[in-house]
Amino acid sequence: FTLSVKLAKALSDVVSEQAVIKAPAALTPLRILLAEDTDTTRYLVAAMLTRQGHTVTAVENGELAINAAQAEVFDLALIDMH
């Protein structure tokens, strides 16, 4: 699908020169569905996310991703498009 959006303002118009933007110290742990067909990539991404405190369900293909999504609730899905 195609999604067309318009930006409200340029970032420089929104953030003043004195403003300091800080990343959150830590995110709330998420339940993540990861669908990736390459074994090495799936392992590495799952390991990185797990080290950040997230719970990862990693599957090899779209069919398994659909099955997992029907069986469990996830906060985020990372889906490989190829």
C-alpha cells in the first residue's frame, strides 16, 4: 500500500536552539514478533532485542508469523519483506 503524509513543520521550526532532546533512558519491555527468513539475521536481531530486555518470538516465514499473531498478542512486529 502507499501512504501519503504531509509534514506539519520542519524540525528546525519546532525545536529551538536551546532545546535539548534526550532519548528515553529505557523503553518498557516489549513483546516483539520477528519474521526473518535468514537464520543468521533472525538470530542476531533476536539477540540484540533480547539484550535490551524485550521478549522476542522469532519465526522463519510469513505463514508462521500469521500463526503466531493469531495465538499471541504482540506490541510490535518486525517483518522481513523478502
